[in-house]
Amino acid sequence: MARGRRRERHVDYWPGFVDALASLLMAIIFLLSVFVVAQFVLSREVSTRDTALDRLNAQIAELTDSLAMERSGKRSIQEELAALQASLAGVEAERDRLRGERDGLGAGVGRAQGLATELDQQKDISSRALAQVELLNQQIAALRRQMGALEDALEASEARGRDSQARIADLGSRLNVALAQRVQELARYRSDFFGRLREILANRPDIRIEGDRFVFPSEVFFDVGSSGVSASGLQQLDKLADALKQLEGEIPDEIAWVLRVDGHTDKRPVFSSQFPSNWELSAARAIAVVKYLVSRGISPQHLVAAGFGEFQPIDTADTEEAFAKNRRLELKLTER
């Protein structure tokens, strides 16, 4: 019984060991096979590169030989060229020498022939000179005739110019006389017109005549800071329109005249969204007067509106009296 138990406890490890050794051997054989294949491929690649390197070395050697041959050929050509240049220089020197000898021998013959040729040329020159002199005489005569014709034409042109200048001077003087007459007529109509306005406006002391202008205070037609004609201003403009209608019928059509309405303000700025500056206010007042006169039947061709703002004051003082003088409307009867 005890022996049997000992046999049962004994384990046989040898088959497992043999299997492990066999597996290890197969792995080693596989690695060796891979190594051999890699060595074979590497040896072929090295062999191929060596072959290509040999071919490149052979080509380099051939190119080196070709370059050496080219350099040798170039030296030979340069030497031949130098020899040819030297030969050419010798030939040219010989040619110059022979020419000198030929010129020396032919000098005597040439001088004799030259004298005969010169004599013939002198004869030809004399005959040609005579022909040219005759031709020049004919040309001079033709030029003299042309100069005579030009002088006659110049005298005629100068005579016409003197006549034209005289006519121009006469026309200018007559034009100046006509203009002066028109100016005098317009001045006469202006004086009559201003006289009628004086009578119509009942000789108000605040309305005055300054030179060629009839000056109204702005307050005659407008409220302070406004461009709308007041009720009293409309009454005054009605009187002005009646006078202008009568004037339009009296002034001849050939006199180009206009009544210019100029708006002026004092220098104190306005504070209004409607009028950003005194310029707009003065222009709006002049336009309002012109529009009302047109509505009363006055021809627009005889009216002009202009705004000057505060930039042409009558009185530059900073007083209420000066400000009142500068706030004005001016009527000027003038040429268009």
C-alpha cells in the first residue's frame, strides 16, 4: 500500500520539457530563416547599388576624358588662330608696302592726268556758272515782281484796315452814346420811381434814399426774426406793386432793367431751426417780398432777390440804433 502511494505521487515532467525544447527550437529556426532571408535581400540591394556606382564612376571617367579632349582641342584652335592672325598681319604689311610703291610710281602720271582733267573741269564750271548766273537773274526779276504785288496788296490791306478802324471807332462812340443815353434814361426812371415811392409812403422819416437805393427798415415789412410779411407790410408792398406796374408800362422794352431787393440783418445771430444763420433770414425776407410782388402782377423778369446777412452793415457800432439801421431792405433799380 505504501509503495503504491509513492507511485501515485511521482509526476513525469519529461514530455513537457521535450515539448518546450521543441517549441524553442522551432522559434530559433524561424528567426534564423528570417535572418537568412534578410541577409539575402540586403546583399542583393548592396550588389545593385555597387553596380550602379560602378556605372556612375565609368560615366564620370568618360566625361573627364571628353573634357580633357575638349580642352586640348580648344588649345589647338587657339594656337592655330594666333598663327593665322600673325600671317594676316604679315600679309597686310606687305600689301601696304606694295601700295606705297604703286602710289609712288603712279604719282607722276596722276599729276599729268590731273592737270588735263582740271582744265576740262574749269571749262565745264565756267559754262555752268554762266548758266546759273542767267537763272539767278531770272529768279531775281520774278522775286521783284512778287514783291511789287505784295506791296500793292499790303497798301490795299492797310487802307482797308484804316477804314475798318475808323468804322469801329465810330461804332464804339455811337455805342457809348447809346449806353450813356440808356443809363441816363434808367437814372431818370429811377428818380421818378423813387419820387413816387416817397409820395406813396407819405415821406416817412425812417425810409430814406441812399445813392441809387431806396432803404426800408425791416420792421416796415417783418416782425423780429420772421420772414413772413406782416399785415402792415402787405399794405406797403401793395403800394410798391402799384408803382412798379406803372413803371413797367413806362420803361421802353429795349432797356433791360430789374428791381433788386436786397435783405440785410444786424450782426446778432438768430436762434431758429428755420434760419441757421442771418444769411438765410435775409435771403428769405428778400424772396418773400419778390414773391408777393409777382403775385400782384409784376413780371418775374424784372425782379431779383438777394440776401447779404450781416456782412454789409451801414453802422458798425454795437448799439441798438446801429442794429436798427443795419436791419433793412434795399430796393435798387438797375440794369439786368
